[in-house]
Amino acid sequence: MFKYLYRLPSASVLFSTTKKLTTVCSNPSFSFSIKLCNLRKNKSNFGALFIPKDIQVRVVSLLNIRSMSKSVDSSSDMELVITENKNHELLTAAYDNYGGVTVEVKDPLDSEIFLSLHKASIKEWTQKGKKGVWIKLPIEHVNLVEAAVKEGFWYHHAEPTYLMLVYWIPETVNTLPLNATHRVGIGAFVMSDEGKVLVVQEKSGKLRGSGVWKYPTGVVDEGEDICTAAVREVKEETGVCISIDSEFVEVLAFRQSHKAFFEKSDLFFVCMMRPLSFDIEKQDHEIEAAQWMSFEEYAAQPFIQKSDMFKNIVEICLKKKGSGYYSGLSPVSTKSSFSNRESFLYLNKRDLNRTSNDNEP
Amino acid sequence: MFKYLYRLPSASVLFSTTKKLTTVCSNPSFSFSIKLCNLRKNKSNFGALFIPKDIQVRVVSLLNIRSMSKSVDSSSDMELVITENKNHELLTAAYDNYGGVTVEVKDPLDSEIFLSLHKASIKEWTQKGKKGVWIKLPIEHVNLVEAAVKEGFWYHHAEPTYLMLVYWIPETVNTLPLNATHRVGIGAFVMSDEGKVLVVQEKSGKLRGSGVWKYPTGVVDEGEDICTAAVREVKEETGVCISIDSEFVEVLAFRQSHKAFFEKSDLFFVCMMRPLSFDIEKQDHEIEAAQWMSFEEYAAQPFIQKSDMFKNIVEICLKKKGSGYYSGLSPVSTKSSFSNRESFLYLNKRDLNRTSNDNEP
């Protein structure tokens, strides 16, 4: 079921689809590659090659095996190719402009093979003057985490689907970017021209069953703009079928608080919104109820009066409602030659656009 | 070197300080505990007990062994206690108010023992109606990561020293809090009464060698207030021995940008600072040079003129410098009955404190 292009004298070659390639040497005195290609679908991708101990064997990355299998067409079920290989195989990596190296492991890899490739790669990167090494390990390759940590890597950050490990080659203090430290939330103060405020009661969370009517709040998704998140939360929190459309006006205030969850901090932006629709249909899963409430009734709730923050927001809204004279920060779309990416800068537009003829207090 | 209080018939008991306890059964038909205590310092804390296969053995958590060793005083070097144990041992866990369970693994644990304890624990927590299960694994216990993931855990977040894994018991959609999504940075605009701006040149980063003079910037540390970070960065970036002291005035504007590093976003707060000292001594490691520069010279730099954001900040500072009439958001210390924690709420103090007698534009 396999053919060999080059047969080593005195090497006993066995093949099995259920065993992994385990004979690995990182500094082989005699180096050659084993490549398995054109494996049948849904079968194990591994093979085993047993060779007497006096002959050292080094295998190529399974990444290469995978990619090769796509391009080779053969009538045999599987093919074992043994060729001389004078180059050390390295982990597939991308270089960045900061002297960094990023390895993204996309295909299954035996931890011993990984270690072998890693040792050769670090040698190469050190010679090239590289500094930080990033390894992105999808959760399905959790078998490599222990091996990487034993090689000196540490955790940088993690998301549900992957773990990012990092290593610093030079002997200097590392200048790697810090992990994300803040979660960002929004509170949406939707006030109508008649002075009615959109309020909800939560089905879960700290306020569940308390009877408190609060303005809609939520967490800003990864990659989402604050002004977009506020519009989305008003729409989501107040109904699935007939939801409240609203327009972002400005950030009235924001609060930074620490140890919001574990050691992480929280930035909470209170946003003034202008309603574009008024019919409410409650969304069963998230909130108990939603309604338009007079501002006075909202502000009189004991829960609001007991909280410095909510009281401040009430005072801000009173200013806004009365004279209309409270200015927060509103978004301006900017593009910078520095990052070449569009992003929102939130500033006090009213003050910035005032001419010198305007009255000043 | 050990004594046994209860000797199992037909069980052959051996002891070694170099081997781990490996005979584990998660659902033992016959259950008893092995406890090692009063081990000599700096020696392996593990022992091995070999028992014929027809007798199933279950061991207690090494956490318990550790903690027990502190309280037991004996003249023998070590003591092996075998007692009948009818209760299943569980992972040490703390319950929270949201139906959550948090396990913090503090002492070394064999992955098979961990699995055994985990299976019994999940059964217990399911019966108790628990929902989310958090496991905090310090990096030295990386040997348990693969076992946890194979049991259905996924990554929640990671810091250099630990990995937080999470699991959701109910069949409902999980309501676990999201990971942190944002890094927070500050830019400190320190302007003197004479209209001089504190500027620096970076030794590393994108602007290295560009000749650009920029205001000091930096990353807000975990748990640090924005207004504190701005003061620290001005002090750190402009010298070790004789540094610039400054006072936080307000957040002039902030920018939210995405994919700042990997998939994470960035919130950058531009802060107005009032200088309290003026003598500059440069700090070798971080910056090339620092100086007080006229505002006009700063603003005229091509780099500033090419960036929407920097141009906006220049315009804001022009307002501030001329009429003094641009109001950002400044911090008010708040304490809420809701969280009972002190935090800063940033709001437009000037507008909020205006009386109705003030002129309005």
C-alpha cells in the first residue's frame, strides 16, 4: 500500500495508519524526510515508521504533509516517500515590522514534532535578530500548550477558540504589547421630546426582581463602535419584532471602574439617544418589561437616588431637558495617515464649532 | 518509613518518593483515601501505591495532602494513612451569586487525579443547579489544560501567569461575561501658561527616527485610573531623575479604533494636563529627547497636519489656549450603592455646574 523512493540500508520500515510518527530527533546526524500524501479522507493522517535506534530520523511538519496531499494525485490509497533532506524544517511563520514572528498552528501536530521544529526555528530566528515570538494555538491543538510552556513560552491572551502564547528572544526587557484590560459597556438614555425616557426591567443580573426601571445597557462587542453598540442595544433590549430605532447623539459621561470581572476593568459610556420609533414589544429572554416613563418618575426611584452615578446622570439630563445646555462628546469619523484606518474621535463638537462671536459664560 | 492504619487484604502497598499516584478510578466500587503527610521539605511530595487491578483505588486531592502536611507533626519522616472513605472527594471550589463555581488550582495535581475529581465535582454541581464553572490554572499547572479542554472546557481569558477556562453546565445559551476587548491608552497634552507644549521623540515604535515631536503617550496599566495614568506617563516619559510633575485637568477627546493588536480594540484618551514643574531630564530607555516647544511649532509639523485626529486635537487646544472655552470631561469620584466601589465618572463639569443665570450661546 506504499512505495518508497529511497530505501535506507538497515532501516526497517513499517507502516500503520493508527500510530503517530514518534521517532524524532532535533539535531539529526543523518536527516531525511517522511512524507505521507494522498491519504484517504476520514482516515487517520498519521503513519508510523520504526527505524533502529542507531539511525536518527527527523520528520517534516504535518502542515507540509497536509498541503502536499492536496496537490498529489495517485491511484494508490497512500504513498510513503522517503527522500534525503538536508534542510532543517522550520515552523511556518510570518514576520512583522517590529522584529516579531507569528506562528499560527492550523493543522494537527504531534507535540514532539512541534518541539523539534520549534528548537530549529528559534535558532533561525535568533540568528535573524528576531525578538518576540507569538504562537497562536487553536483550542483543538491544546496538546501543544504544555510543550510550548516548557520551552519558555507564557500566555499572552486567550479567546474561546484559541490561546496566544508568547516568547521573548533577546536578553533585554520585553516590549511586547499588553493584553486587553477593559471591557466596554454602554448605557442608552433615550429621551423623547415630551420628556419620556425609555426604561426596562431586567430578567437576569443584579437588578432582577428589584422592580427597578433602568435605561437599556449592554456590552460593546469585539470590533464594534460605541455609537453603533448603543443603537443596537436599544433595538435588541426593547423587542425583537417591533423594536425601538434610535439615533446616537453623544456620550454624556463615562465611568471607569476596576475589578469589574476578575482583574479586568470596565469602561461604561452613558449615551444620549434620540428615539426614531416608539412602539415597544418586549423581548422575552433578556428583559422583564419595557416602557416609556416620565423623566420625573424615573429620577424619583430610590435606586437612582442612592447611586452617585445615576444621580449625576439625572442632573445631566435635567440640564439637557431644560436649557438644552450640556455638551458631551460626539463622534467624528477620522482617518489617519498614521494607521490608515477609519475610527471615531469623540469630542465636544459644540464648543469646537463655536465662533468667537458666540456669547461665553 | 511509613505506617498504615488500615491494611487492605490482598493489596500490595509499595512506596516511592519519585513516582506519582497513578491508580485512579472515578467511579470506584470500593473507595478509600490515601493521604501522605509530614513529608520532608525539598523532597518530592508524591508517593506511589500499587494495588492489584481488581481493587480500585481513589486518591484525594493533593491540595488536601499539602494542607494536611502543615498541621501534622510526627517524628517519622513520612506517614502513609489508609482509611476508608465513603465520600467522593471534589475539587475545592467557591460559589458566587450568579450560580457560578470557581476552582483555583493552587497546588500540583496529576491530570488523571484532576479528571477524577472533576467528574465527581461536575456531578455534584449539576445536582446543585450550578451553571458556569471557572477553572483558574496558574501556568505552572499547564499539565491540566489538555485534560480540562477534553472535558469540554474552553478558554475564557489568559494573563502571563494563568489561564482561565470555563464550562457551562445547563443546556441553555450561556450568559458568561465576555472577555476584555479593549486596551486603554492616554495621550498627555501638557501646556504651560506661556503656550509651550511638552513634546518627546520616541526611541522605539512607529515614530522612531522620524523626527516627529509628539505629546507623551502610554498604556493604562491594569487597574489604573485614566487620570492617574496620564500623570504617571508624563513623569515617566520625561525623565527618571528630574521628571515633570503635572496635574490632570480633563479628557479633551477620545478615539476608539479596532484591530489595534490582533482582534482587540483600543480606546485612546487625549488628556489636558497642567504642568507643575518644568525641568526636563530625558529617560534613556524610552525616548530620544524631550523639550518644551511652542504650540505653533508643534502644530506646524507635517505629521500633525496629515492626521485628522492630531489636527482635531490642535484645534481643540487652540480653543483652549485662546478663549479657554472648550470643555471636555473631568473626573468626579463616585461611590455607588450598586457596586459599593469607588470609581471615577468623567463628565462636563462646567456645563453641569452652570447656573441658569449664566449666559448661553
